[in-house]
Amino acid sequence: MKALEGVKVLDFTHVQSGPTCTQLLAWFGADVIKVERPGVGDATRKQLIDKPGADSLYFTMLNHNKRSIEINSKNEIGKEVLTKLIETCDVLVENFAPGALDRMGFSWENIQKINPRIIVASVKGFGPGKYEDCKVYENVAQCAGGSASTTGFLDGPPVVTGAQIGDSGTGLHLALGILAALFQREKTGKGQKVLAPMQDGVINLCRVKLRDQQRLETGPLTEYSQYGEGIEFGDATPRAGNDSGGGQPGRILKCKGWETDPNAYTYFITQAAVWEKICDVIGKPEWKTDPDFATPKARLPRLNQIFGTIEDWTMTKTKFEVMEICNPHDIPVGPILSMKEIAEDEGLRKTGTIVEVDHPERGKYLTVGCPIKMSDSPVEVTRSPLLGEHTVEILSQVLGYSGDELKRVVASGAVGDTEKVAAE
Ligand code: COA
């Protein structure tokens, strides 16, 4: 038994944001039926190819545990098949450019007429307003959502982050909306529209930066490095380098080997509660009683001096030694892990966060498993489907097409290459 067993999802998503959402639903046990354009499929199947002829890692890593059906949604028989899928599914998820679903003839009003219980969940770049018709990719959302303007160093340009907060982040938001809508449907019997705009998702994740925007009105942001450096604040939340976003100052500091290893660094937080222990660990016991260092307020203008001294100590240790020494004292530190280190981490493999999957075209590869662990709904990551791998299975088993009816649909070419599908 899985949490979403029995829930059928019509997955009209592509690229990253929508597929992240439907992959999660599949991991929670939903039957996710991915609709793809005949002969082409999700554009990411053939993007960033590393093994000629095989589906890319970009595609495989976002589409596990799904079934694939090829349907031409602009063809009359294709629309007939889609209509039947809408009738039978609980959720339709899509992240087409604004208006694309309407142009196919599947407006919210039409979908509701076909199945009033269905939940229609969409990712768009922007919510209603002047940018609602724009096409949007990850970095556009990071920029329009306030992330880029607050990331990077004060003396440099805005910076986008490696974490895909616009795409995968919005996929997560959408999944949450879908689950809430399914829960509400239990009481009302009705479906609803769920919209997760990427800009809104990024803004949600940048909440603390809007907090700081308002704090600026009453004075400088004293926990930012620039305060101690005597650099004046402007009228907008500035880029804060690696300063901690919370009330406990933190920085990224060099560790042993930093000269040759780009990831020989640690994050170090000078949490007030363990300040005295930090003083002992770094060999500065006199700071415990020195009025310039003894209180959090006194330390704020001296963060560069403090972190410089801590770094003199961290540079004598590897990032893992820093962790081993600091952890027993409850001093919050974290090694800067490279993707190579994450890929090789035994612990992450044991918990199913890093998973090895076998694929008929590409052989074994690593992926990120379900980051949410449920005690009664275990996740087994299975490979992504080949293009149209389940077309016949879905037409016959889910939609009940058989005999001449099935032949008619296949012969129309609306569900993929006629000869190939007929052979199946
Ligand atoms: N059969 C026939 N046509 C299909 C089809 C199918 N199975 N699936 C898609 N199409 C058509 C669409 O109907 C659309 O046609 P139209 O423009 O004539 O109406 C066309 O394919 C292209 O769809 P679109 O969504 O515009 O793709 P794109 O590659 O041009 O744009 C995005 C890609 C991501 C920029 C755009 O989809 C978008 O902005 N999505 C919302 C925001 C988002 O999710 N962005 C992040 C992606 S990770």
C-alpha cells in the first residue's frame, strides 16, 4: 500500500518543473501517465545527451516510476483519447506555455464539463498580471523572484544558484497544492484549479530577504558583513555573500587543502549558545570574558576579525575534521560537499536519497531518490519509460479500447507511429 495508491495522474508536463511534481506523486504511489508528442516526446529526452541514442540523464532523472503514452493532442482522435483520459484521471498536471492547453481545446471550463472531480494543476512562469503570457525557464524565475539580486557578493553582479528553486522548487509547491486539493475533494466531491507560478515559488523561498528589506527601514542589517566593514546600506536588500541568513552569524571558511581542492571549505556558525565552546576550540579562551567578544551584540561589528581567527584554525584541519571536532560541542558546522562526494556517499545510498537505476538504453546511472521518507509508504525508484512504451497498455487497460476501436485509434497515427504501435 502506498499513500496515493489508486490516484491516476494525467501527466502533461515537460522539461523540469512539472516532471518534478509528477515524479513525487508517482513515488507516493500514484499511477502517473505521461502524455508525449508522437515521435518527439519531452524535449529533455534528447537534451544534454551523454550517450548517443539513449534518453538523456536530464529526462531519466525527472521521470522515474511513470508510464509513457504518445498522443497527438492536436489531432481529433488524439483529443478523443485525451478526453477519455481526463474522464478517468483524478489529476491533470501541465506546465505548457500560457494558453497552450486552451488552444488544444482543453480549457478549465471544458475539462470541468468532462470531469468535475478532476484537479487541474499548472506551473506557469508568472501569476496573473502583466507578465502572465511569458515563457519562463529556471533562471528567469530566480531573477524575477528576488533570488539573484540577493545572491552573490556585494562587489559583484547578481548570481543564480545551482539549486533549481524555480523549477524543482515550484514542482514541490505544485505537488503540495495537488495533495491539499485531493484532500478537499474528499469533502466536496469537486476538483479545482491549482496554480503554482515560478516567480511566486521563488519569492516564497526568499522570504527572509523580504524580511530584511523591511528591516532596512529601521536601520542597517547588523548581521551582514558589510555592517562590520562600515559599508553603507542602499535601499534594497543587498547581496550577502556567504553570510548566514538568520540571527546566528555564519561564513564559509577555508580548510586544509583549499589551495588545490575547490571544495575544501566548511560552513561555520557562531551560534551564541555555544560561543564559549567555540572560543575554547579555536584557542581563544580570553574572548569568553573580553567585552568586545563576550556578547552577540559586541561581536557583530567584529565578524571579519572573528571569522578570520576561526579560519586560521579551520585551515589547519580538513572539512571533515572540523565537523568531528565541533559536533561533540554542538557547534553547527557543515562540510562543503562536492557532487562527487555526494555521489559516493554510502549513507545517502542507504537511505535511498542517492539511487542507482538500470536503464535498457543507457545501463546503470545515479539519480536522486525521494527526499521525503514515509514510514507507511515506501518508495521504490523504477526507471523512466521509453517514449510511448505504455501506449498500447494504457489504451487497452486504462481506457478499455479493444478490437476495431483500438485498431481505429492506432491506424489514425494519433498515438504514435502506426506500424510500431500496431506491432505491439
Ligand atoms: N501533441 C501535439 N502538440 C503538443 C503536444 C502533444 N502531445 N504537447 C505539446 N504540444 C504543443 C503545445 O500545444 C504547443 O503548441 P502551440 O504553441 O501551437 O499551442 C507547443 O507544443 C509548444 O508548447 P510550449 O509549452 O510552448 O513549449 P516550448 O518548448 O515552446 O516552451 C517552456 C517551453 C518551458 C518555456 C514553456 O512550456 C513554459 O513557459 N512553461 C511554463 C513555465 C515552466 O514550466 N517553465 C519551466 C520549464 S522547466
